[in-house]
Amino acid sequence: MTLRYVGIRVNELDRSLRFYTELLGLVERKRGTMSHGGTWVNLIDPDSRVQLELNFYPAGSPHRTPYSPGEGLDHIGFDVADARETIERLRRRGVKVAVEPWLEEGRYWIGFVEDPDGLWVEIQSLVAPEDAAASAPSASS
């Protein structure tokens, strides 16, 4: 069994496409129309090859129900070179920061931003070895 992709529902397709492509670096792979008039867009991460499908349901579609961020999906995660810098860059571009970056287990910087519909997106990076050594408790602690 192989996980192929994750699909999320979006409220405004163009706005979400800009967020996931221009700000997070995914690339549009293909798109199509559903039998009820909805649109799907398949995005791919050029490095990991993991795919994200954006699903947009127009007014009148039986799937256009009231939107609640996540609807059971907690968050999606991205590895980056520097989580703190990436989150700050996203903030400057108007992205809402949900949780400021923190150091997890002395190994990862982790923080969360919100996509245009309020879904949490985890941004994480490995801590550079020199930063991990500096943040480790000393032997006298």
C-alpha cells in the first residue's frame, strides 16, 4: 500500500493555488472538473514528489457545505531549510502565524501558519548541529 496524495477542500481556488505554489513551492501538475461541476487541482512537491489535491466545490454543488478548517484533518506539514526564516517570510507576505516557532527536543524548529481557509500548515526544519549543541543543557546542569 502506498499513500499517493492528500486532498483538501478550499473555498477560493485561485487564492489557495497562490498560497501553495507561490509561497510554499508546490507545482501544479494537472487539473480537472468533477461530474457535479467542482474543480480539482493536483499539486506536487518537486523534491519529495508528495502530492496535494485542492478541491473546489461551487455554489449548488452537493459538496459545498459549511466550511470548518480541517474538518477532521489536523494539519499538513512541510520540511524547510529554516523554519524560523520561512515563517517570518510568510508573515511578511500576509500569512497568519498560528503558532510561533519553538525548539522541539533540541532537534527541530516547528511552527504553524494558516492557509487561506484557516487550515494549519506545519513548517519545520532540522536544527543545525552547531545550534543543537548550543541549545543542549550543559553537563553541570
